[in-house]
Amino acid sequence: PSTEPPPSSLEAGLFLRNFSEDSTPTEIVAAFKQAEGRELQALKEIRSRNMRKEVRAPASANVTFCVCQKRQYGVMTQCELCKDWFHANCIAASKEEREESPDRVELPFPVP
């Protein structure tokens, strides 16, 4: 398994600049397929790591969750994409909730 972190948006931008007008469609598609494979592998590794977390782990385990990186408390919701757990009061489920509570974070991926 790869231990490389997923590429950042800056790296992705640099990746795109590596192509010239002389690049063939085949070269471009091959490069994107390779990047897609790395991204999929990184997602699988993140999911695997998150699925090993125990939501009800003892305090001594120092297991953290969510965008806030704190321990489990209150209502927790599991993301279907990354399989991590999030505190209900840290994520926004709807536009109305975001407007009511500006402290909530809108995640860029689907959280049920």
C-alpha cells in the first residue's frame, strides 16, 4: 500500500501545467488515470484507518474524530465516503442549520 499523501490542489495545478500543447490526448488520459488511481488508493487507506476507530473507545485510547479532532461525545454521524465520525454540532446538514449556527462546518463531501 502507498504511504504517499493525496495530492493537494496546488500539486494538481502543477500536474496540469506539465502538459504542453504537444501532449497527446492519450498521454493526458493516461496521466489522469494514474492520478485517479492514486486518489482512489488514498481514499481506501483513509477509509480503512477510519473504520478501525472505535466510537466508544475508552478515554485512555486518545481516539479523535471529526473536523474538530476531539473525542466522541453526543450525537455522532458517520460519513459514507471517508467512514469517519462527525459530531452533529460540528457539521451542517442543511442550509437552514448553517444560517442558524455559523459555527458549523459545511463538509465538501457527503455526510448522511
